Amino acid sequence: MENRKISTMKKMYVDIGELGWGLYLSAHLRWLRENTDYSLAIITSSDRKCLYKDSVNLILDVPHDFYEKFKGERNCFGLSHSSKKSLKEYFRKTLPPGYVIPGYFNFGGDYNFLLNKVIYKPYKYSKKLEGKKKILIFPRYKRHPSMSYANLPRSFYVELIKILCNKFPNYEIKTKGLNSGSYVIWNDEIRKNNYLNGVGENTDLQDTINECQLAITAVGGVSSLPRISLLQKVPTFVVGHQKKRFTEDDNWTKTKVGFYEVASGIRSRSYLRDSFTKLNFKKCIDKIILFINGINK
């Protein structure tokens, strides 16, 4: 029987949750665009619009009063301490004529609706970069207690950067991320000519994606930015837990990946926090250097 696209409808989705879940959602909308006749729209922040440029017909900003009415940490597709029902009701009132939020999209942790209905591929670069090859560092730092257990010590990143600057003088060592979710490690703190702090509020996700053009590798903790560098086919080294998730499940382009496992199996957050804090710096950094040397061969 001939394959037919599903009939036209207007569907609106909302990306206000964790960045990693936004990656899942953008892949699902890309699948819908290629396999249905839906008119697709997304409501999201200006920083994340780059995720949806090739997958939707309409991109709208999160209404200006949303974060005045709703508080809480980003959690899955929604926010902690905000009910899924109230979030859905709020956005229903903001929709353009004819658009509906699908019933299965509930602002929670259910992502069964997108299983086997995703297309992952590198995001487009907005401009061509030229210059020195880079090693990108993603110094994850989450302040909220529900997320902070997976923070690596700031001193680890400082030591790592200094060693990489010495070991790889022909590369620029550059940190990337937002102030709100990353350690800021200043240039004068490292005092190396080939180090550049790229963490700041004025940077956005497209900037990080663009940087991947010149990156020979990326290094980071367990967060969404290493998933993006892997998706952009940049060999990436991850330090943390959930090894299978980062090396297999969410390594969608099967990019070369290295992993230093802090803890394995199902563990309590207090155990994980203690394990991340007691990271063996030397052992981990030695493995990172071996990984980078392997790429350069």
C-alpha cells in the first residue's frame, strides 16, 4: 500500500523545559514535518529558536508575562512546582487561530509519543567560522538543588584548562555556556595565551553550535551541551554518570565519545554529589589527554 502523509492539522508545541528535552522535541518535529501534512509551530525562548528553523512553519516567543506567573526550575518538558494542567491552560490561551496543543503533550516527563518518531541530524550553522582550531570546554554548574548534585568542582575545570593549554598550545581552549548554567572561568585566572572564556549571558545556543565548526573535540560534564557537540559530530569526552545514555542512547550521530565514569548504576543524589565532589582530577585528566591524542593521530 502506498505510504501517505497524515492529513493537515495545525499543531503547536512548547519548549520551556530542560534543553535536553528540547533536543528530543526538535527531532520529533523534524520527523512530523517529513511524515505529515501538519502545520507545525513552536513557542520557545529566543535562545532556542535555532533548534527549530528546519522543522516548523511558525516560531513564537514565550509571552512576556510567562515567567512572572510561573516559577520553578526547568524540568523535563515543563517547570518544577508548576502543574502540567496550569501550564497547558496558559499556553492554550495564547495560540494563533486554528492551532491546538496535542493532547499527548503534557509538559511532564512522558516522551513516549516521540519514540521511533524522531530525526536527529546536526543543526545548521548560521555563519562560517575561520581561524584557530579549538578544544571546547562545557563547565556545567547548576545552582538548583535538584540539579547541583552532578556539578563537577570548579577547580577541576581550572586545572583541566591549564593542562590542556600547555599540552596543546596550537589549539584555542575555550569555555562555552551561559552564566546561569556554567562556571565563569576568567582569562586572567588561567593566564594562558591560548585560553578564552566564552561563558556569558550574551552568548546563545547558536553561538555554541557555530563553534563546533572549528572544534577538534569537546569536554564537559553530564549536560545538554555535550549532546549537542556529539550531534554536530565533534568527538566529545564526558565526565559523570549515565554512561550508556551519553555514549549510546543520546549519541545520535554515533560520534566518537570518551567517558570517565564517576558513578554507575542507580544511586541516590547524595551519593552522586559525593562522588562528583571526590573526582580524581589527575586520573580523569590523563584520560582526557589520551582521548584528544587519539583524535589527533
